[in-house]
Amino acid sequence: METKEYLLRELNEIEKWEKDQKGLWFWERITRLPFKLLDKVTPKFIQTKIGTLLDEIGGYIQNGGQYLSNEKSVFQFFEKKTGRTIQELSDFQEVPIGEMKKASLALTEKRKSAATLQGASTGIGGIFTLAIDIPAILAISLKTLQEIAIIHGYDPKDKQERVYILKCLQFSTSDYVGKEAILNELAGINHNEQKSKEVISQIQGWREVTLTFTESFGWKKLFQMVPIAGILFGAFANRSMINDLAESGTMLYQKRRIVERLETEQTKQNKLI
């Protein structure tokens, strides 16, 4: 397994990434201004589709539903990319952090390609085919995060893990204030059972996740109002979204696993003393 020095070095890189996520460029502040106006001019059936996502995400928290990933297929993907055979989730306890990262990055490229194709195909019809794109990209997003969770040895069938996954989803689409708050919450999930319960209770009002998620469609609404022209922007927007989401999921799950291994190592040392 990895040395303590290696784990600390990787943890330091992730913490640098976290600090970078807390900044918000000036142009990002400006681009937030049109969202309310865009919502007003968005056709009612699009608003209805977004509303449906609220129910779908609520159902995902409760039982996973149609979005749960197939463990076996993830195991096979991991073996293909690393050469290491995985029979069950507990086997990941012995997998080096570097191999988890390698598989997560390979998965990211695979999901980015799928999202690009999805965005391009639904961009043909402009704003009207956006109704198809919204649930499709939600499915890709959730499955990507679940597969990253499995690659790091965590079980999306567990309700608490699905809460963590939705927080990762929310993190990838939040502004710098939201990112800082979510990082604090995720740290609490890992280290404090009571804090974990509080977060689960809080996320039952899962509309906060959906609001930040659907806000990211703001510019897509604007540009996909023009049929055909929406192909390029739909492809770019979906690819960019999955890239950011997968990067967030990989970093957050890497940190979680690294911290757990450092704590395990510390516990062993304390017992020897």
C-alpha cells in the first residue's frame, strides 16, 4: 500500500484544488444576472420538465430508482483499465489510491464523450429538445458520480452515500460561497455521525440541489432557442458540465479515501504505542 508521505502529498494537492474552487471570476458573476429573465421566457413545458426533476431527485435519495449503477459493470471497467480483478466492494480497501484515480479519469473521458453526443443530438431542435436533454444529462451526471463512488469502494445503494453524491453534484454547480459551505458539510459527514444525520435531514429539502443544478442550464436555454446552432453549444455545455462534475467527484472521493487511510494508519501506530 501507499506510504504515509505519498498520501499526505496527494492530500495536499487535493486541498490546493479545493482552494481554487472557492474563487469566482468576475465574468461568472456577470453571467448569473440573466438567469431570472431566462426563466421567465422559458416555455412552460420546460419549466414543468425541470419541476419533474425535483421529484426524480427526491426518489433517488430514497431508493436510487432507475439511476442506480451496475456494480459488476464498474468492476469490469476497473479491471480493464488497471488489470486488477475486483469481486466485491470490499476489495477496493486494498486498491492503491493511484489506481482509483486512473480509473476515475478514464471514466471521465468515457462519460464526457457520451454527454457531448447527447448535447449535440438534442441541440438540433433548439429549446424544444432541451426537454429531452435535461433528464438525460441528469442521468449521466448521477451515474458518473455513482461509478466514481464505487471505484473508491463506496456503495451508492446506501442512502447516506446517495446524499453524499448529491452534495458532489451540488458542489460542481455552486458558486464559491456554496462550494465552501458544501466542503464543510462533506467533512462533517466523514467524521461526525451526528453531523451526518443533520446533513441527511437538510438534504430532504433537496430543492437546493436542483436549483443549483438547473441554474447551470441558463445559458443552454439562451443558445438552444436557435435550432441547429444549438448543436455546437449543446455539445460543449454538456461536455463541460460532466468534466467539472467528474473532476469534483474524483477529487472529493480521493480525499475521503486518503483521509480514511491516514486515520487507519494513525490508529495502528497508536495501538503499537
